[in-house]
Amino acid sequence: MSAVLQSLVNQPYKHGFVTDIESDIAPKGLNEEIIRLISTKKNEPEWLLSFRLKAYEKWLTMSEPEWQNVHYPKIDFQDISYYSAPKPKKKLASMDEVDPELLRTFEKLGVPMHERAALAGVAVDVIFDSVSVATTYKQKLAEVGIIFCSISEAVHTHPELIQKYLGSVVPVGDNYFAALNSAVFTDGSFCFIPKGVKCPMDLSTYFRTNTEGSGQFERTLIIAEEGASVSYLEGCTAPRFDTNQLHAAVVELIALDNADIKYSTVQNWYAGDENGVGGIYNFVTKRGLAKGVNSRISWTQVETGSAITWKYPSCILRGDNSVGEFYSVAVTNNYQQADTGTKMIHIGKNTRSTIVSKGITAGHSNSSYRGLVRIAPTAEGARNYSQCDSMLIGDQCGAHTFPYIQVHNNSAKVEHEASTSKIGEDQLFYFSQRGIDAEEAVSMIINGFCKDVFQQLPMEFAVEATKLLSFKLEGSVG
Amino acid sequence: MIIANSPTILSVQGLRASINGTEILKGIDLTVRSGEIHAIMGLNGSGKSTFAKVLAGHSAYEVTGGSIQFEDKNLLELPPEERARAGLFLAFQYPIEIPGVANTQFLRLAYNTVQTQRGKEELDPLEFDDFVREKMKLLEMKPDFLDRSVNEGFSGGEKKRNEILQMALLEPRLSILDETDSGLDIDALKIVANGVNRITNKDNATILVTHYQRLLDYIVPDFVHVMQAGRIVMTGGKELALELETRGYDWITANKQPAAGVSA
Ligand SMILES: Nc1ncnc2c1ncn2[C@@H]1O[C@H](COP(=O)(O)OP(=O)(O)O)[C@@H](O)[C@H]1O
Ligand SMILES: [Mg+2]
């Protein structure tokens, strides 16, 4: 790798700073007492405490998964603090009352919240270290009957919805990390789009982990009733830390008849330094249930951060004619490891799914695509199209593809395409012979490679993602 | 055309270069003046493409001796993109495919980069579209070229036309066309040659690398150089190409002069 490329690839992490806000941190360790403490702190109803305790019991009987193609030191779950909240000085009535330090954090991240909310028409449910600090645009949404708030708020204001849907797509004992999340989740977003309502704006949440050593366990629940539609944006950045931070989120989506949920993520958690020290461990369970006829669940993700990514946003296509989509760009550099992909479970008739996965691997990093397409015996006429492309930058990295295809209905059609390419010295020379330097060349090649995925992102997110990618790795030779 | 007292664009002296420790260029001397067309001929493997790539600054080659002066610049001090911006253009023997990058996007970025360097206005996508379509007519190219990925799935002939299109867009001071004729049928060859002839003028210069005389029927060189084992072993006028066509290369040895020698 030439010196110029080396320096381009190794740009320091832009969002690496720690905001100094007094935190209220639970003692380290995980036990029934801590779970009761979280529940009490959050003033939760009894049924939610039992939900947590049930998950905890399940978790105790489970063991950490080992099938994934990532390697990391054993996590000491007793060495993590499971709750931390900024101390509220007083109740906040408007954005003006939000801690200016917090506002400055968002400025630094390039997310001027008020501007974003006002100009871009995006409602930002600000999540700051597990607890909602401010929620905006709620009223505007309320006018059309949309509920968009933190999940802990919804527990109090709409307990019947939470009780009905929480854990309905990802059961408490679904997997090790989902069980952990179900036991200790602190906050997250709740969206409810009632029958027939098209959400008038993209809903957006900016996540941020802040307190060193505290795990982050987000919980998101989105429900679109019959004929409803919503586009939800999740973006996250994290401060620069030396010790690894565990992140185990759960996201559940439910789409009823003719409903449409589009969930987009740009993920830029701290990835560790160029020697692989530090960085977020990101173990995420995301699943959408296309429950109703003609419903659609669409996942788009741009994964650029985290030391370890373990994430398979999935669709259960239960309704007849329902549609599942997964569009993914995963970038790894330095010593990052990603094992990501999707599951498309076809149950209903004429269900269709599309998988487009683009892996970009640089430095000493390792990236795996892992995807399951299952066609149940009931899924008459189901169709799947999968395309998995890998691009390698340099020769120290590794890319792997693990497609699992299970077809139990003869009328189904499943197509899988895969390719591996390299940004070669000759490509860069071709660009440079036309006056284009390596930085621009790589950016153009990468954006070309990711085009099919970026097209799925909402406009402003696409711009952000493009910049982020150029910033993360601007090239190398094959 | 040979013009008396026209300024020197390229001056190569004693150029030696190697790849992976193997010396390929073993002392090349060449002077190219404004307005001139030079042909470099030679058998496969004689080092023609290597010479072209070393002029353009390919990083795989190590220059171990000699000098390259390009107008007022010491070319060896410049990275390839700056050589290009200074007006040096290489039409590749094997144009590189760049999947996913639309040709129009690539062409516009190249064009705007060079324009900026010359202190001229950049073109926005719409303006550029009009501009590039005009140039494409010159080469009788189909408009769908613009939307396809750079060189991906192009036939050999399409790739070569795409190279000359870039030459037309970038208006270089010195163009090096490496085997632009190979892979072209006779009609395409005429179109491409006609395109090149429209671009060449008294203010620029061209080096045609080829091992066939055929191209030189349409683009008439002022000088013909013969390359052998990394050296220019003979230089003559356009008749030399015809002589090579009939007699082959065997009769040439390093120190022999051509029948009708012109010294470059
Ligand atoms: N990567 C390489 N390593 C060693 N020798 C090479 C390499 N690339 C080209 N060569 C050698 O350099 C010589 C000149 O090649 P080239 O410049 O392509 O010739 P031409 O264009 O005249 O056909 C050939 O003998 C070829 O085998
Ligand atoms: Mg050659």
C-alpha cells in the first residue's frame, strides 16, 4: 500500500470525543437485583419487570454464540454497568432547555438537532446514553395520530401497545444477546403509525454511547397498522474509548396488512484504533414481521464502525404477497470484524425478498456475509434474489460469504449471485492518468460499488453515507 | 507536421526503467516538438508499452536512470495525476474496466479536473452532456456509452474509441496512443484515425505506438522509431514504416541507419 493510500485509509475517528455530563451509573454486574433496580429507576409496571426477569432467566441458561466468524476476548458480563443516565436537572419543556453541552455534542457530530428538525422536517428522538432527554415534533405527529416517543415513555402512556407487541417478533429467549437486551434494556424508540396513515416525515433517532464502561442496550419497537407507512432513520456515532463497549440492541418491526416499514441505518460506532485497540462490540438483533398481506419490510444499512459487528436484520414474510428487502454496505478497515447479513423467512404465498449486500474490506479487517433464505412449505410461488459482492482493498484483509438456502416448496424461485473484486493499482493508475487523484478515484469506485444500496437511503442519509465512506477508506492497491 | 523552431514538448534522455528488478528500458532518447507525430514501432515485448507507462508515471516501474523533460517540467518529479493535468495523455493499450462507475461521471470528473488546472470553468452535468455528445459524434459513438460503466463489457473497439474520446475531451499537449489500432476493424480504424487527425494540430504532439503499418496509412507520422529490447535502435521518416512492413524487423540491428534516415 502506498504512503498516500495508507494515510487516506487511516484517517482518525472524527467523532471521538466524550461529552462531560454528570452520569448516574449503576454498580457493575448483572443479577436480579440490578434488573429490579433498572425497573425501579424507570418506574416500570410489574408486567415489564416480569418480562425482564423472564429474559434474564433464559439468558442464564444460554451461552454466547460461537458460530460467527469474529474473534474477540471473552466478555465479562459482570464487569459492565447496566444503567447510566444523565442526571436530569429539571423537566424539559422544550429544546431550549436541553443541556447546551449536549446540543454542542450534536453540533460536533454535524447533527444540529433544531435545524435538522425544523429545516429537514425530521423529528429527532434524542437518545443520550440510554435515556431520552428530549423528544421533538411529537405534536405534529400526534395530529395524524402517530406515536413517536421513547419506549420508556410509551410504557406509561401506551402500556397496552407495548405489552401486546414487545417481544412478539424477537422473543425474550431468541438468542443470547437478545435475551440480555430484554433483561436490561434501558431505552429506545417507540413508533406507532395507525391505520391508513402515511408518516409525513422520516423519523430519526441519533444514538450515542457516552459513559465509559456502560453497556448500551437499546430497544426499538415500530408498528405500522393496516395501510400505514413509515421511514425510520437510525444513525449512531460514539466517542473514542480505549476499552471495548458492548452494545446489544433489539429492534422489532411489525407491519400489518398493506403496511410498509423502511428502516435505514448509518452506523459509525467507534471502531478501535489502527492497532485494533478499543472499539464497540455491536451485537444487534433486528427483525421485522411482515404480518399482513401485501406488507413490506425494508432494511437498509451502512455499517462502517464498531470493532465487532454481529447483525442480521431479518424479515419474516408471513402475509401473502409480502415483501422483504435487505440492502447493506459493510465497511471494515484496520482490525475491524463484521459478520453480517440477513434472514428472509418466506411463509406466506407469493412472498418476495431481495438481498443486496456489499462488503468493502480494507486493512487487516475481516468481513463475512451470512444470509439465510428459507422457503417454508406454505410459501407457494415465493421468490428471492440475492446479490453479494465483496470488494477488497489491499491484501491483508478477508471477505467471506456464507449463503444458506433452504427451499421446502417446489414452486419457489431462489437466485444467488456473488462476486469479489479488488481496487487494483491499474484502476488507480487509469484514474490518475486522467488527472484524478487516488482519493477521488477510490471514492468514485466505492460509491459506484455501493450505488444499489445508497439509492435506497433517504436523500440526506445518502449524502452522509457517501461522505462517511470516503472518509473511512479512500483506497489502496490490490 | 514538422515545424521549424517549434518548441520542444518532450525530451527524453538516457531513460532506463525496470519492473520487479528486471530492466526493460535500457537508455531511451527521444525528442518531440510541437506539431509533430511520432510513431514507435517494434515487435511485441520490445518495451513500447513500458515506455508509454513510464512516461505517464505508472508506479510499478522504477526509473533507474535518465531524464524526462515535459515542456518546463521535470516529469520524473511529478505523480501521474499531475503529469496528466500538465497535458500528458495516454490512450491505454488495454483500457481498464471500472465497474459501477458511469462513463459520463468519470469523463466529467476527468474533464473538470483538467479544466480547473487550466484555470477554466467546470461544466455541470447538463452542460457536460451536451459537450461530450458533440465529441462523441466525431467518433461515431452511440449515446448509451455514457450510461454504461467505464469500459465494462465494452468490445475491444469500443474501448479504444472511449480512449480517443477522452483524448478529444482533455485536449492534451502530448498524446501517447498505445496500440490504439489493435482490435479495430477497418471502418473503426478510419473513424478513430479521422478523430485523431481532427485533434492534432500545430500546438500539440502525438506518439503512436503500433506494430502495424496499417494505422500509419491514416495518421501519417513525421518520424518513425524502431524499438528493440528497450532501446530506440533506428529512426526514420514515414517510409521506414513501409520498409518494416515489407522487410520485417530482422534486418535491423542496433547501430544500423535506415535507407532514408532522418534524425530526430
Ligand atoms: N511485471 C513484469 N515483470 C517482468 N517483466 C515484465 C513485466 N511486465 C512486462 N514485462 C516485460 O517487459 C517487456 C516489455 O513489455 P511491453 O512494454 O509490454 O512491450 P510491448 O508493448 O513493446 O509489446 C516484455 O519482455 C515483458 O515480458
Ligand atoms: Mg504494448
